[in-house]
Amino acid sequence: MQLVILHYHLNRGGVTTVVENHLRSLALLKPEERPSRVAIVYGGRAAAWNESVAQELPFECSLIGVPELEYDQLRESESPLYDALQTVLQSFDRDSTVLHVHNHSLGKNAAMAPVVCRLADEGWRLLLQIHDFAEDLRPANYQHLLDKADSVEQLRGQLYPQADQIHYAVLNQRDRQIMAQAGIDDERLHLLPNPVRAPQHLPDARQVAASKVELMQALGVSASHRLVLYPVRPIRRKNLGELLLWSLLAGDTTFALTLAPLNSQERTAYQQWVEFATELNLPIQFEVANKTDLPFEEIYTAADAIITTSVAEGFGLVFLEASLAGRQLVGRSLPSVCNDFEAAGMQFPGLAETMAIPVDEIDLEELRLSAARRIDQLRAAYGLPLQEQAASPQSEAVFAGDMVDFGRLELSQQRSFLRRVKTEADLRKTLRALNPTVQSIGALSGEDLKQTITNNCRVIAQHYSPEVIGEKLGSVYRALLASCPSRVACEPALAGAILDRFVHPSQLFPIRLES
């Protein structure tokens, strides 16, 4: 078996890490089951690629830069992607090769989806792994695809081609259900979680204590304070406003973010939050990885707890990493990813699905109308007809009841509400009562926390280890190679059904769309 992996870049990011971990997972297979040759085809950026990986593998692995595969806005070449890939594939045997393509439909390179269709039509066997959907509140990506297509119908026909030699892989059951209900055959649709390696043992308690003292000294904060770490580059979907709300409610706790975003647009939004937190004098430290010489792993374990307030994730690695580091996890649960982990047996006693606030503390009518406007804007960007009424029943259902989720507020509403929480003690008391998880930091007894972490690490080893994922991946590749190539069908209705599942009021979190 030969394998060609295609992705736009090998810079820092989730897919680069996944590619690296997939290779290590495949290396654990029996010699007769793993590939004999692997080529990683990418656009040219490889700042985060670990060159030692290839030396560790028991099979040939090479990197092939193809400038035509780069993001459209970064491309210097106007030559066709199809021609460039044909040149690469000349040295591979079509009948014994799998093309593993990451995020073909995301809208980063508009040529990718139609090229995938052409390759499949020639009989190449493809695994199309979707980490992120352009349909999932990424209207700029989808609009870019529309701009390059002749029509909405043509684009939809290209996004999710169907044939016996085309299989799909997704990260979680939510995404699998969306694609299955849209019409993708079960035998060609695979659940492929990211591989995660559990450490041999939990961090040493004395080293953890020493790391915390060193980190808190570097931050100029008393070591007696609890430290809660948000180990992310805080892009908009990471929901920084909710982190600020936690800092107002938790008491005697310092919150810390590790790094700043790299993307210029995301960095602008982030800097506004930094200035706002400074204005309110909140106990939050930003970019702590740049304020200490401690390695990232020690910063992580120096924290008393890990927090996540994100409103959207693909795989959701943070939900596993906290236990692997021996830390309590607090914050926001995401059913789209946590349901899978909990079904496998993991426990998250410090998480809640919402940050509840009383509806009479906000302008609910303004929120309803702004949500309706947002949906109309999304539908227009995605080439969908507008709603016939200003507020649909689905939109009304999101805001039914006595409470509303802080994460559903517009950015301006979040900031206005945070100012009130800062100054109104009664409001803080009400919010603590409505959201008991904000007082859960350190609430688990040492033994209970240890049992939760031990259980979670066991589940991770059983379901998400490189050995387990390597077997899944090898099985998918073998199924593809056993397939008989058939005519490629372009099914616009299938792509439309996927779009309808995402462009829906239940999926709307305005902070993801703030410019």
C-alpha cells in the first residue's frame, strides 16, 4: 500500500499535528498492514513540521511541496492544481494508493473540491477527512467557493462527490450523523477521532508545586492564589468574554491565557478583549508562555485547573488533555464533542453546557432581532433564500425560558453585561447560584479528583490511543483499496442538506461572526 497525504500547509495547527500522529499510529501496525511509502503533499509552508518524524517511521516518508495547493490568498502561482498533482501522482500506482485529503471542502483553496472530483473520476481512491466545515459559521470561506463557481448548484455538486472509491472521515458522531442523514452511505463514512497518547504517569506533585511557584513569581501573583489556565490561542470561537465572566465570579483565582492569536483579524479582536480586561482590572494574565522560561508542559501542570469556554470545536483535544496532565477541567461543555467522550466513559464534573443569565437582565428583544439579522446575513452569504418572517420558530426556541446563555449574546451585550457584573454584587451572587460550576475549582476532594482523572486516562488509552486509531485508519485504507471504482455522482441536494444543518439558529453564536 502507498499513501499520499494532502493538506494546504504544515504550519502550526490541528491538522499538522493530526498528520504527524497518524503517521506514528500507522507505524504501530503490523508490517504487512502499514504503507510501504508515504508522501505528504503540501503548499510549501512547513514551519511546524517535525523533521525527525520521518526518521522514526518504519516506512519511506517524503515531503513534496506543491505551491498550487497553498491557500488561494497566499498563492503565487496561477497554474492549475490538477496539473501539479498529476505530476506528483505519476510515480504512484493508482490501484495500490490511497489519497488521504484533509479539509478538501473548507474553502481555503477553491480548486481543491473540483480537483478531488476529477481524481476520483480517474479511479483514484480517496479518503476525504473533514476536520472543519465551511458551512459551520465560516461564511467567508463559503462565499469564496461561490465566487469561484459558476453557480450555487455547481458548487454544491462538487463539494461532496459520491462514488465507491470515495470515503469520508469525520472527528465526532455529531458530524457523522449530519453527513449520514444528508445521504452518505454508512460503509463509506468513518468516525476517525484524533489519536492521543497518554503519558506513562501523572506529573510529580513536588515538581508541580515548584513549577507553580516559579510561574506565579514570573507573573507577579501570590502563589496562594488558585491558577486556572486557558491553554489556547484565543480566536473568536474560544469565547473570551466568558473567561472574563469566570474571573468576576470565581474569587481568589488568577486566570491565564497562554498565547496570542497569529491571524491578524483574530489578533485585533483579541487585543480588544485584553484592553477591556485591563480596563475592568480583572485577574487575568495574557500570553503567559512569553513571561516565563518554563516549558509549555510545566505551565500546563502548574495550573490548579484548566478551563475551556469555547463555543465550537472539531475534535476537542482540551477535554482530554486536562486529565492527561492530571488537572481538573472546568468551564463549558460542548455536546457536539463531549457526548462522544462521555459515551466512551469519561467524566466532566466541572463543565456545564451554558453560562446561564436571567433574561430580565438583558434586552431580549434586541437579542432576538439581532439573531434574526445574523441568520439572514448567513443565508445570503451561503446562497440560501431569506426567511419569510423576522424571527423564525427555531430562533424563538433558542431564547425561550427564563434564562439565556451568555455565549449567545452579541459582543456589545457581553461587554455591557460584564461591566454590570463588575459593579453589582447582587448580580454576581445570582450568577453564582445559577452557575455552580464557577465555584467548582478545587471543589473535588483530592481522592475524587484522582479517581476522575484515572478513569478518564484509562478511557483515553482504550479509545483514542495511537494503537487504536492506527487500527481504524488501516482498516479504512484497506476498505478503500478493496473498492471497485465507480462513476462519480455529483449530488447538490446532499451538500444542501449539510448546509441546512449548520445555518440554523441553534448553531448561532454571534461572537464567531464578529469582524
